Amino acid sequence: MSAAESEVTAAAEYLAPRATSLGTGARVVADVAGLTMSALRVDEDVRVVRRLTDRDLAAGEPDPDCRGVVRRSEVNPPDRTFVLFDGVPLTPLPDFSTDLDTISGATAVNRVLRPLRLEIPVPVADPPRVFVNYRGGDDKIAAVLLDQGFVDRLGPEAVFLGDRSMSPGTPFVDVLLDRVRTARVLVVVVGEKWESVAKNGRRRLDDPDDWVRREILVAFERGLTVVPVLVGARERLSAAKLPPALAPLAVLQHAHLPFGFAHYPESIARVVDRVIRDTPGLAGD
């Protein structure tokens, strides 16, 4: 087993010999299926033979009691690397284990390898099946609870909620619209202030660049199932109070979340169950 004292050297020592040049100085490792990078604790003192200098290399046979070799890293000098022989007692530290063939794992490892211009492929996530649309300043807590309700049933990758589904630094302009286009259901969380939230004296809903409006219009264009979810005691949407482009929202059958946390667990489950039941293929093909 190969090991090192730093993440970057441990990863690079194993991956670099398997990498292919991209022609730009960067290198990529095509296949990391089943690979894991872990932090390990050596559970007892282990004798290793040095192979750090020319003098070390010129030495004779190592001590028969040695259980590993320490040498200089070829890909990230002057760091040291270790080759530990079979039987060395090691304990994995579970909080420091990364699967290289997952989105989060590949992203984390690529961040570590970036100084060496070495990378591994990041898996492409399946498109979300449910997109939760909500307005900041209206009823975000209902959006978060609905998101969690769908996640509990479908899994985190099947549900998109901006704050949870996008890492800091994500180019959200492209991501948001792409995720709407590839979803099957747009859940529109409608609280008491949904129509009236304004910016600089202008109602947000009347702004062509408003993200709530843009996401709904993309959903209409793509023929998605659009489900308005009315929160608390608010009334049904009125076409007369909506911009003409959004007027179709007022005639769609809505779901309802009664006001108050005491009602939320049951009402969230009811809305989630109904949307999944009434949308063909939403629970998985």
C-alpha cells in the first residue's frame, strides 16, 4: 500500500502514473471507479527502511524486520512517501475517507491536486426530478421543509433547492435554468408575500429578470408539471394580480400547507405523497 504524510502527495503518487496528458500541461486519470482516499492511523511502531538519498539506495539489503520503505516523492518532491508491507496494523479514520468516484469526492480530490495540474473525472449527476421554486423574503422555511420531504422519498440528487444543491462559487445563472429544463415537476412555494415582494419600488414579479418568474416560465415552455403550494392562510392565486405571462399559474390545481410547525410534518408528507403519486415516473423509472 502506498501512503504519504499529505493528501496531495498520497493522491498524486497513486494517480499520476495512470494519468494521460491533455496537451495543455494538465493530466487526467480516466478511471477511478472503486478508489478511496483515506486517512489511516498506524497502530504500532513500524520499522521502515530509508530510500531517501543516493547513499540509502546504495545500501545493502534492508533489515529483515523492516515492514515498509520510505522514499522521496517523484511527483511532489521533497515530500516523502511510504510503501507499507502487508500485515502493518492500520485503522481507517472514518471522518477522513473520500470515494473518488462520487461527485463530492472527485471535487474534493481535484481541489487537492490542482497545484500539480492533475485531475480525475467528476461524475455527471442525473438531472433532478423535482425543482423547488421559492421567493426569498416570502416563505423560505416551507421551501426547505418541502425540499427535505422530497429528499427523504427520492434522495438528495433527485431534488433541487438552490441553497442546498449549489456549492459556493457555482455559476448559478446557467445551473438554475438547466436544472429547471431537465426536471419533471416544478413546485412553486407561494406564501403571503409572494406577489408583493418588491425591489427599488418595483414588484419583483414584474421584472423579466426575476428568478422566480424565469424558472416558472421555463417550466411552462418545457411542459413540466407545475404545482403551486399555498402556505398558511393565503388565498388562491388570482390571474388579475399576476403578470400575463404567469396567469396560467392561477388556474393550476394547488396543494396546501397549513400554517404552523405543528401541522408541517403531516402536511409536508401529504403534499409530497400526492405529487409523487400523480406524476408518472417521478418515483423512478
